[in-house]
Amino acid sequence: MGAMLVGKIHAQTIAASQRKEETPVDSLIPWLLQEDAQLRGIPFSEVIFDATGKHVLAFNPKEETNARMLKQIGTVLDEVMARLNAPESAIQGIPRINEVSSHFEDLIRELLNKTPGLACDFPKTAAGGKQRSGYPDLELVDQESHRVYYLDPKLYAVGTRDSSFRTFYFEPKIVTNKVRQDAVHFIVGFEHEKPAADRQWKFTRWDLVDLSHFQVKLKAEFQGSNRDMYRPEAIVATSGKRLD
């Protein structure tokens, strides 16, 4: 009986050694498949707090400081839209809307810095550098109250406000994290008409959106570049040449 037990344990040990050693990915994939429904409607404030340790503060427009900031920001956004709609604006004639967005960031930053009592800049990363890519685009500080407001300008075409296509993303990082303060988080949305043949852009409205109640979805996506795919050792045949 003892010999049979020893033999059974030995067989189980061999079977276990033949199984693939479990990696983090082996746990991740089944979890993603089971938890898909739970990865929708996630409060953005929770994502920010878990990723950065900082709070997304709700914006109360009736509070004195916020009311003043709202008026100052609104005045700047009106001027930004008027300037960039002008026929002589630097954006007129630019073919792609993606190439226009940096002009909005630059002008918003410039005009907010000219507003007495406000300071606006590109937020520094946790490593201490300035980085324009990634969320958020701008950090606005009220020098009287020392409150911080993050601004992220977005441009969208007329008729697409109800679109379900992805227009916002946040990628948690450690070294390049740009959310380093408890702050109000704003999306600054500018709506534009489709450009005519002369590529003249016309922006028709702006919206200042409080993200304290914003909900996001997690899309699990495994990525690879051309460099990853077209490795010499992985290519088994090429046009005009057969590899033996």
C-alpha cells in the first residue's frame, strides 16, 4: 500500500513538472475574461487616486474661488476661440484637426498666464521633466488660493458629441505621471464645423467639463510594433527569395 502511495505521488510530481509554470499573464487573461463587465463604468476619480494617490476634486461653481476661476477661464476660452477662428489665424489652412490641437494648448496657456493671479504651464512629471503628451495637458494654479486645476483641451466635429468612439484615454505611469496634486480636472471641449475646401476652420462653441463624476472603461489590448513583428529570425520567406 505504501509503494502504491509513493508511486502515485511520484506520478503527480512528474505531471506537475510537465505543466507550464504559471506566469502573471496566465492569471491575467482568465481574470479579464471573467471581469469584463466590471471593467466598465469605472469612476475616473478612483483610477486617478489608485494610480497617483491624488484626489479628483468636484467643482462647485457657487463657491467663491471657483466662481472667480470660472469667470476668468471662460473669458480666456472666448478669446481663444475668437483668435483661432480669425482668417489670419495660424490654424487656417492646416489640413488635419490633430495638428490644430497644439495651437489651442499653447494659446490657452499664454492667455491664462496673462490673466492676473493665474499661472498656467505644462505639468511636470514625477521625474521632474515637462512632457506634452499624455493626460493632462495643462496645469493651472490660482496664486491666491493655491488651488490646482488640470485642463485637457479636446477638439471635436459638429454632430459627434454623442459618438461612442474613444476620444479620451489615461495611461497610468509612475515616472511620467503628471497628476501630482489634488485638483479639479477639466476637459475643455471645442466644437468645430467640418472645414470647407479652403481648409478654413470654424469653432462654434466650447464646454468646460468637470471630470469628478466621469466614468471610464478599461480596454485590454496587447500591442506590438513593426520592430517586434519583422525580426530577421522570425521571417521564414521573402518575395523573390525562399528560405531553406
